[in-house]
Amino acid sequence: MSTTPAPAPSLTPAALHRLVQDGSAPRLLDVRTPGEFRTAHIPGSYNVPLDTLREHRAELLNHLDEDVVLVCRSGQRAGQAEKALAEAGLPNLRVLEGGIVAWEAAGAPVNRGPERWDMERQVRLVAGSIVLATGLVGVFVPGAHLIGTAVGAGLTYAAVSNSCAMGVLLSKLPYNRGPRADIRTVITELRSAS
């Protein structure tokens, strides 16, 4: 029987906000896409997109010697980032409970940039558009509705597996990438803030 490591403890937005106000804030790593980060992020956080974090976790490990709180939109990607960093040997990891959505709902401060649609909304738009279009085309072209059925199966799998292939693909679009999160820049910022 295999055992799954226990998930990192979460930190509520209220508790994190108190730590920030007291000047004892942990290191905040925001694992969303650069586009999402530019739209709204917690002041003082560092953008290390999930793919970049996974690829360079060993390099990051050398510069994260204090408590780290991982942030994403709602907690899912931060949980994946926690797993990757924990496997690399980083202790003292926590996930912001409810992500940036809960942080904003709690009235905590955010730095704002140009407004962009979040990844979840983009996935709903693309999936819904495919299902609608293939449903309409299916009236005239037999079998076209099966494309919509495949998208529905993909969304079901995404919910069960807590992953989203469409979200990963959409994150690669220039709209979502924004300025590339360069690992050397992030490491330089982490060093200078120590």
C-alpha cells in the first residue's frame, strides 16, 4: 500500500495578511502565468509560473531557506507547486487557502495591472464554444457532435484528475504569457530580498 504525502498546511488570507502587516511575511511565490500575475498579485510576491518552478526547482531550492507560501488563483496550481518543491526537499511550505480569489475577497491589498481573463474563464469560453459550434454543425454534418462529446470527456477527466490539459495549452498563448518569467531574474530578486 503506497502512502501519499500529506498536503502542505494551508494559510488563510487573514493569517497571511496579519503576517504581512507585522513585517514577518513569508516568501510568497505566485505560480500563475505571467499574464495572470500582471492582472493582480499580492504586493511583494514573486512570479514563478508552475512550469518554470517544476523545471528549475533545484535552483530555486538554494534561494528559499525561509517559510514559503505558494499562491495561485484558487489553490490547485499552488498545491501542485508544493508537491514539486516538497519532492525536491524544501520544508516549510504552505499554500494560500483559496488563492488570490480568497485574498481579494478578504479585502487584502493587491497590485493591479491590465485586466485579463483568468485561466478558468478562458477554459470555459473555449470549451463552451467548441461544444456549441459542434452541436450546431452536427445538425448538418453527421458525427460533428462527437467533437463536443470529446471536449466534455476531457472536462470530466480534468475534474476527476484535478488537472486541465486545455488550461495548460491556453497558458502557452501569447495573451497569457506576458513578459516571460526568467528564472535568473527571479533568483536575482530572491537574493536581493534576503
